[in-house]
Amino acid sequence: MGINTKLDDLFKDWKKKYRNQSGVFVKDGIVNETLWDRARSKILFFLKEPNLDPKWLKQEPQERIEDFRLLCDRYPWRVPGQWAYGLLHEGTTPAFCEAGENYGDSCRSVAFMNAKKIGGGVSANMRLIYEQANSDAELLREELDIINPGIVLCCGKRKMFALASEIFPELKTARAYPKHQSGTIYGQCFTTGDRVWIDFVHPSMRRVRYEDMYNSLCQTYKNAFP
């Protein structure tokens, strides 16, 4: 049984929890299992919530709106794809232009896990995200166990790593490595057993150059694994 098939079984029961609430429940997980299996590192992006803004979704069929994996497989997200390309090369820091040329397959090689499964809009409400994620903590832990990534990239400059620390008990005893700060871009690595956790900014961070974010992430990783 494939990983996404196991996740679909989990999501069936998870979705029932929200059947009497407004909003769209969005599944997530591994974008492309074939590419995931081939990937040198198993990378999971821990994100706030799905963006269901109509400008982003355009006229997508409901099947893709309700499945983050299908959307990212059809429209790979450039910035996470660039970041994944850098991390997949385990600290060798490929040039930013090279990462830009290869972001598609790199984005399809990773997994995404939204803390809040009910879709939101352009601006995230962190109070609601924290509330729903803590309510779903046991389910999120089960999802993480099924995906079993080697690297978890917490996207949201301290906020998402702080949330992860509430949900995943192993982070309370995580080993911390030197921080990396470049202007407003912040990053830090932690390890729990064989798993690497990265506290980093969100891919849609504004007023910064994509190349600066990419280089900062690679340097953050190098601080822990030179």
C-alpha cells in the first residue's frame, strides 16, 4: 500500500470531524510518490493552511481544490521547488539559477503537510491555525508517522516551529544548531534522532529576493551539516 493511500484512509476519518463546519477540507501529503521514492532526502514542508483564494485556484476542478498534492503536481510551486532542490543536494548548494531550472521535479519530490486542513485565504489567521492544529494534534502526529520524512521544513519564521514544538513531543529535547540570520530572513536547524527540523521563513515571504531566501536556507542547513 502506497503512502498516499494510507493517508487517504486517515483523511476519510479526519474529514468527518469537520463535516458540520463551513470550509473545504484539503488533503495533503506526497506530491509524486515515484519521485519521492527516488529522492535522496525525504523532505516535508510543514505549512500553515491551504490557500483557497480564487485568484490562485482560477477555475480548477473540485478534485484538485480538495487535494493539495494534485495542485502541486499540476502546478509545482517554484520557491519550495527551489528550496527542495538545494536540500536534496545535501549541503552542496547548487547555484540558484540551477535550482530555478529544476524546481518542477524537485517540488514534485517532496511532501506537504498543512497544520490547518480547512482552506483559508491570502492572509493566515495564526490563532485559528494554532487552535485547529492543537485540536488535530494526534492526527497530525499520525500523518507525520506515515510520511516519515528525514527533513521537516517548518515554514513561518519561528511561528510554525513553535507550533510544531507543541504538537510533536520529540522537539522538546531536540538538539539545536547555530542560527543563521540574513536581514529579515531567519533560519535554524534542530535534530531529533535521524530527523532534521528546520525553522525557516514562509516561501511567500514578501520584500525579499528569492535568491536570498534560497541561499539563506542552504546556509542554515550547512550550519548543522557543514
